[in-house]
Amino acid sequence: QVQLVESGGGLVQVGGSLSLSCAVSGRTFTSYTMGWFRQAPGKEREFVASIKWSNSRIVYGDSMKGRFAISRDIAKSTVYLQMNSLKPEDTATYYCAAGIIYLASDFPERTKYDYWGQGTQLTVSS
């Protein structure tokens, strides 16, 4: 079992920045790929970014490249999502997820993730 707890959501103005955290615990979670997804009301859950614990291989969703950065802190067992130049369309609930995924091409596929956090809300106001 892997447990995921997100934090750091809130209300931010357009153009602002925010960092989300995902605290990870459980057996052998370092074998996992960690992902961030988001879901806005009435929309499907969207891939944001992923990082593999073992080798830091990173993949970003197309609309996040250049604005978002995913990282991990092994000592703190935490994955971060730094979000910059925020737009109103970034408003969503952000979820942390974990799965054993071998191919980077599979990182964006939400069905590959076995564990999910409860989500944290980001609202970008204009």
C-alpha cells in the first residue's frame, strides 16, 4: 500500500505562483512513478506531470511545459509541483498519484496509477 497526502492548494491571482506537495508513505514506494493530475468541474481528469522516483525521469503535459515543474525530495518522501504564471484555466482539483510504470510514454495514462490522494483545490482568480 502507498499513502498519498496532498497539500498546498489555495487561491492565487492570475500570473501568480504556488507549490503543491504530496507526502508519500508505504512499502517500497521508491519503485513507483509519481504523477500529478488535475480535474476541473465537468471535465475529465487531465495529466499534469510525472516523475519516477528511481531515476527522476520526468514527463509533462503539453499545456504545462515551461510553467510547471515537478520534483522529488527523497529524504522527505515528498513530491512537489511548482506552478508559475498561473491562468484561470489552471483552476482545478489537483491529485497526486502513484503507480509502477515502466515506460515514460505511459506516464500520462491515468489508468496506470494505482494509488490516489484526496486532492487539493487550486483556484486562480482574475
